[in-house]
Amino acid sequence: MISQEYVKARSVLLDALDGLGPHRDALVLVGAQAVYLHANQADFATAPTTTDADLALVPGRLADEPSIIDAMSAAGFAPGRQPGSWIGPGDITVDLMAPEALCGQKGRRSARLQPPHEGKATARRTFGLEPAALVVSKVVKIAERRDQQSHRLKPKDGLDVLRLLRAVDTASLAGRLVSIASHQLSSTAAASATNGLRELAGQRPGRDQDVDGVAGQ
């Protein structure tokens, strides 16, 4: 049974997509909403659920107007406490992110976008979005939380990766990973995800073991 929270989150996502209509060619759906779109047919007892939505922006494809801030405000969203966090109806969050490799000058969290889209509130720079590959971005997210924010680790994120692995043909997935690993823009993110997936899949929580040794057996 689909939760009401998920239904509301999908509704607010559609509000954001409608408001960002002129920028549609620069938007990529990522996060749990994208996982469920591609892999909802996977046979799991746990129903799809998420309480927010994530959209990646491709800076070079953004329209000249309206600005992202104006478009989101007109659609009924208000800036949240973190860069790229926009609060919609029912206090549901839509996170706007940009691939770190396309954000230009480095900043702590805010994406550096071209005028008229500049502004600390507009979008958040995010590593792992360089390739539009859900497995890569999900594994990078899990690995970062494991290493830096363990309190934010969620079993659901691991389940989302499993949904994708079961829904996508393994040979096709491997071929795609090889392809993005050979591209200068996405090679670092792809390598990070490949290593992260090997470690996460070969290690049990609380058990000290040689991950590389286990993975190679």
C-alpha cells in the first residue's frame, strides 16, 4: 500500500516541475522518486516511500528566465535552512542540486550558477550527480553518510540500491558504469561508487573484515 506521505511528496514534486517548466531541459529527477519510477516493479514487501523529492540541475542548460528563485517562489515554495532546500505545501521539501563538477568555483555547499540563477539558496553542489546514474548517486550518498554522518544512515537507501540492481539488467548496468568511468566529467564519481558498492556489499555492520579479500572471493 502506498503511503499518504509518498503521495503528497509526489504531488509537491509535480508542483516544482510545473513551476520550473521553462527549465525542463535542464532538470534530472534523482533520489528515491527516480528509483521508484524506474524500479517500482521490483518484488519487495516494503512499499515505496519517501517524504521529499530531489531534482538535479544542469547549469549549462538552464533557461535565461525566469530565475530559479523566482520560478520556485511563484510555484509556492520558500527557501529552507540549507542551500537548495525548498519548502512546498505541507512542509514537504524539494531539494535542488547541481553536479559538483559543473559548479565552477568551489564553495562549501551552495552551487555557483550563472546569472540570473546565482544565490546561496538556489541549489546545493552535490558530488555523485555528474553522471545521471541512480546507482552511482545512491551509493555515493550512502558512503558519505557512513563516513561523515552515520546518524543519517537509513536502511531505505540500501533498499533503493537493491531495487535498482534487481530491476536493471546486470550486463547493461556494468556496461553503463564502464562508459561513465571513462568520461572525464564522471570518472571520479563512478570510481567512488564502484568502490563504495564493493565495500557496502561485502561488509556486514559491526563485523571487522578485509573487504577487498571478501569481495575478491
